Amino acid sequence: MVSKKRRHRDPLIIRTPEGLYCPKARAHIDPWRPVDCALITHAHADHARAGSKHYHCARGGEGLLAKRLGDHIIEPHSYGEPFSLGDVQISFHPAGHVLGSAQIRLDDGESVWVITGDYKRDLDPTCQPFEPIPCDVLITEATFALPIYRWPSMDQVMDQLFGWWDHHIRNQRTPVLLCYSLGKAQRIMAEIKQRSDRSVQVHGAVANLNIEYEKQGVQLCPWQRASESDKGVSTDLIIAPPQVAGSSFLKRFHPTELAMASGWMQVRGVRRRSAIHQGFVVSDHADWNSLIKTVKQSEATEVFATHGETRVLTRYLNDHLGISAERLETAFGIEDGIDQ
């Protein structure tokens, strides 16, 4: 259960074996096991698991969620539009993480709690920007909650990407960018679209999700699904999930040059361990400055930090900002490989 330290009222959200739970709404938030009613922040697999009876999500993310969950009851809600479950008024608000991602605000008339889910503060052409929400209690992610994580601008990153791309084409090697297929791949493609008329080829896992993004009006650069018939060096950038490194999928484009887009690429040791020569620092999560900014803007008197560097963040909030902050263990984490 969420600790009651320094709290004078019963908590609105508690921790159960199924995950975070709001008893007054009889609803779980991003449950880890099947439940009757699930409030979902976004469609990544560590937050959206199949088997529950009824799902609520932000409008725009239902298509992605359906691909993840299959045949389930999914009820979308427009951002900022309140609805009631039991004695609690609930609303979804932009998280800026991926298409349809949301923070969840819960208000029982006595206190307001906000669960951020995964979020970022940097602008992303594929999803609505993060919206600060005042609350009494904030449950925030802490994936990159260390002062060393401070993201460069996308202008800087894209200049580096285009330079790397051109270099390997001149040297007759196929440039391959490894990045997570939901969110990161589409963000990179939208950034390419804004700066050039270049085209890319994508792995099937990326292609299936691109379709959902384009249904929602997101403009991506020209792309096509990489075909079995494609052989030899490609002047197109190949975009694929990290799992394909060393697989037969890439052999058709031999010789190749691999790079990875991830927040973890800010740490050289991670690149070495991943056998990646080039890393582009692109994350769909908040960096250190954004985390601190978000806590301050929330005006929350209590903060719970979940998944990631929770120890460093909570110590900083307690010691330097005078905010009551605690760590909250959850099952949220990295889905499959370096996907952040």
C-alpha cells in the first residue's frame, strides 16, 4: 500500500497485487494483472496488459491499444473531459510520451492525485505536448532521474543523424537506425518529414504502427515496408526495433552500419555494451530538469516516484525542495531491449 507517512487522510490510490488501485473508483491504473476496470496511460506493453474486462484510455490511443490488447472493450475519452467512476471524477491529460499517451487525474472532492505514466516535456510532432496539472499528490515516473540526463535539442540530433546517414551512403553501407517501434520510430520519421523529402524503409513491426499514427493525422516522412526482395545497399534509412540486430532481416542490406536512438545513448558505456558505434540521444521520457520542473509545476505536497532512479529523485525532493517524497515500487519498466 502507498505509505501514509505525513498524510492526514486515507490515500486515494493504493498498491495491490494487481497494481495501483483507486478503491473509490473501483479501477486500477495500468494494472499488471487482469482486472475488471483498467485506466491505461498508454499502449506500451509494460503499461497495457491484456485480459481486463473494461479499458479506459485517452482518445487517439485506442487504435494502438487495440493492436496491443486484441478484442477487448476499450472506451476512449477526450483529453480534459471528465467522467465519473464511483465517487471519483477522472480525466486524461496529455503526457507527450507517444500518440494517445496520458496522465490520469483523479479527484474525490477531498484531494487530487495525478499519475503521470511515462512522459516527456520536449515537443514531439507525433503527439500532443505535456500539460502540467496542479494536484495534491503526484505519482511520477523516474526513468532518467539522474542529473547526467539532459537531452539535446532535436535540431542537434537530426543534424547528426543526417550527417551519419550521408556518410555511410557515400561509403556504400546501409544506414540502420535501431529504435523502439512504438513512439520512437514515428517521432524520428516525423522529424525527418519536417526537414527533408528523404524516405525510409521500416521493419514490419514499425509499419503496422505507422498506419495507426497516420490514421490520427500524424505526418510521417515517405516510408515503405522493407521487402524480402530488397537486396544490397540501400540509400534509404532502415528503421527497425533493437531486437533485429544480428538477425536475417538486416543481412539483405549488407553491408550495414548500425546506430541506436535512445536516452541511454547519453552514456558511452551503454553503447559499448550494445555493440553500437553510433548513438543518438532521443528519449520519450523526461530528463532530470523536466522531472524537477514537473514536480514544481504540480504544486504537489507529496510525491511518489516509480520505476527508474527513484532513490536519487526522492532524496533531492526531500532535501532540496522540502517536498515529502517516497519511492513506489511498480512493475513498470523497459519493455524489450533499449526502448527508452
